[in-house]
Amino acid sequence: IGRRSKPKPGSLSEAGKLFLKHTTLHGLRHIFLSGSYPRRVAWLLAFLAALTLLFTWSSNRVRYLLSSPVYTKAHLVYAKRLVFPAVTICNQNLLLPRRMKKTDIFSAGRWLGLLGRNWQVSPAAREALTPLRGTDEPPWSPLSRILDFNHFLPPPRESQPSMRQLLDRLGHQLEEMLLYCRYQGELCGPRNFSTIFTRYGKCYTFNSGKDGRPLLVTMKGGTGNGLELMLDIQQDEYLPVWGETDETSFEAGLKVQIHTQDEPPFIDQLGFGVAPGFQTFVSCQEQRLTYLPPPWGDCKATPMDSDFFSSYSITACRIDCETRYLVENCNCRMVHMPGDAPYCTPEQYKECADPALDFLVERDNDYCVCETPCNLTRYGKELSFVKIPSKASAKYLAKKFNKTEQYIADNILVLDIYFEALNYETIEQKKAYELAGLLGDIGGQMGLFIGASILTVLELFDYLYEVIKYRLCQCTKKKHKGRSSNNNDRGAVLSLDDVKRHAPCENQRTTTYPGNMLPHHPGQGNFEDFTC
């Protein structure tokens, strides 16, 4: 009495002791197996402290993984050849007055702020168009001579020119502006440019890749191995400013944008200015950017859902959104917008299109939300300038182009665009922490704090399997024992008198059994032991 009974083989207690004796989980055997009580308590505290540190650091790593951290990797790649970008140029002036006719003034006069109500010339416009005494006749004097609409019979509305026709005919023509063009030392001309319309009116794109033209490539870097243009901005023929409208320009020069062939120009917001009287050197480097989609980043990985553009870009998204907004609110589109909706008339420009687009650009930022594409190509630029013409070359250039030296200084510019070197930069956004890193960190902390590994986890699962199996077997045995006891209650019962009338085995046998043949109990005979 007082002794602990030994566990039966295959019992739960025996399986638990076997697990604690052979487990690779550090510290458990010292807590549950033999040893002094203070020693086991010390091991228990140490194990709990290690377990707490393990869960603390592991939860920290899990939170870090859920925060979706990223890092940026930049790499410079050398190439044998690079596709030259598309270059779009626009004159800051929208229309040339000398090309205007009376019907053009009648159609677009109110849009330009030239005419007021009843088709009368506004006082500010009349003052601006009147030459000062003692000065030469300005280039827009022919415009002032056609502003008299007395006895003028306006053409029918359906025969009036559309805005696209007006801007195409009245805008600056490349054949007049382009004085010199050379690409990689070879002559080029207007045939190498494509016409495109923007908010600046009629513009021109070099190396657009449209109309079946092959894309130009460059195999050298540095100045002289790109595009060199000499242009006459025709500043003396700019439309005079008599008020402030959306089409008013106070600047003289060109607006230039360098972009990929898949990306439409958005030159009024993304272009840079080039001034007359200077040679502008633009050193470019191609940059290929890769962003991550959510939850690591905010880029757009899905194709563009547009009827106008096949490939997604921020500018394509903006133009698509602005087009849909104007068609919904004004039932027309501007000349630079794609689609098959009718072009806005000059009246619609003034009354609806210009105010709506200004509101959309400046105020309603929630309507056109354009995400960054996951793959983007852009061109980094470095600009430098030198004065042109020099005092030594002014006389020569004036004679060459049949202009005055002052005209050359006020109107001529040179634009030189080239790759800095024959390489491109890749800038990639990468995942800073993934599931493999989490498993590695947790595995290392398990080994540090409790000496565990993946195999230790398998040991725990194996022990749980044994516990569950034991419990299931116990339940099955209890049910089977219940059914057996019910069957015995309904069976035959042997009375004590029947047992007494039965002769002992010794009297019926001629020989006796050896003493060790039957199980023997010290307090009973062989027969009683056998019957039990």
C-alpha cells in the first residue's frame, strides 16, 4: 500500500512518459521526469520564459510579413542598341492670324475672346490690333482688316469648319518651322514626323512608329548620335493677346515631350519648354521601372478597359477619362481626344468643354484616378543651354535664311536630343520579406529558444495522434463491454447445488495433473482457480 502502480503497457501514461523521455524539445524532460521539486520548478520557469520569447519574436515577424514590406533595386544594363524615343513638339502659339479668313473669325471669334455679343469686336481686341503710330505694320494687321462684319452673310452652320479643320489649317506648319533636321548625321525632314493634336493645337511627333514607319534605333551615345533640329518658332506671327482665355499663351517657344511610342503625349502637363535664342541639349537615359501590385504596392496589373487605347499608361488613362467626362457632359470631344463623338464647336469649347476640363483637372481629383502601371518606361533628362546665334554667326544665319539678325535671335532655336550612353537603368520594386523568410526566422528562433525544429513539431503531432487513438479505443471498448454484459444477463446460470453434485476431477481420473499445469492461487485449490 502507498506504492504508485506501474502503468500498463500501451496506456496513455506510458505513452506520455515515453514521449517526454525521447523528445527533442529541450527542457520538457527536466520538468516532468524524476528530479527534485525546486529543480523541476526552475526548469519550468526557464521553459516558459523561452516559450514567451519565441512567441513574442515570432509574432513580430508575422506582423512584419503582413505589412508587405518592399525594397527598391536599381541596376544599370548595357545594350548594343536602343530604340530612340518618340519626340513630340508643339508651338506655344495656337493659331496664325495671317491664315485666318472672315468665316474663321466668325466661327472662332467668341472662343478666342475676339468678338463680343452681336459679333462686335471687343474693345480690348480692337486696342491690341491697332498699331502704334510711327511703327511698322504688325503681321496681324490683315486680321484687323477683316473684322468688319457689316453686310457679311454667315455660312450655314453645317458648312462651318470644325475645330479640327480650323486648327489643322490655322496652326503652325512644320514645313515652315523646320529649318534643319538631322538624325545620327543623316538628313531628315517633315516626312519623318507625324501630325498629332494636343491642347496646344497642331503638334508633330518624330519617330512615332505610326503609318507603318519603322522605329529608329541608336547604336551610340552622346551628342551627334541623336536628333538635332533647328526651328523657327515664328514669334512675329503669334496671335496678339487681348485678354486671358484657356488658349492664351504668354510664352514664346516650343513645348517638348519625350515619351515611348505606346504612350500618347500629354504635353500640356508633362512637356518641358525650349526657348528661342538658345541651343538646348537634352541628355536622356532610358529607365525601366517595375512596381509591385497590391498588397505590396499600388500599381495596376490588369489590362486597360478602354475603347481608345490598347496598352495602359497614366496618360492614356487620363485622356480616356477626360474624353468620357466631356462626352457625358458636353456631348462632344476636343480635337486631341480619341473616339467617334463629334468634335466640339468653338462655341461648345467656350461654353462647356474648356470649363469642364478645367474643373476636372484642377478640382475633381476623385473622378480620374489613374494608377501607376506595373511596368513603365520613362526617360530621365538633363538639360543644358548655350546661346545662339553667337555674334560671329548671327550675320551668316541671317543671310542664310534671308532674315534679319534680330529675327534670328528672337525666333531661331536648336534642339539636340540624344542618349547619354548606350545603357538603360532598371528600377525594380521587390518583396522585402516573404513566407520562406518567415519560416526561416521562426525556425531559427525555435532552435535558439527551445531547441525545436520541424521534426520536433512532427513528434508533437505523433504524440497527439497516439492520445487520440487511445481515447478512441477506450470508447470502443466501453461500448463493446456494455453489449457483452447484456448478453451474459440473458444466459444460463449454474446453481451451487449443481456444482456440489458434480464429482471432483480427482475422483474421476486415474492419474493426477502436475502441480504446475494449471494456474494456481495460494489461497485456492487448482480446481477453484481453474473455474474462476
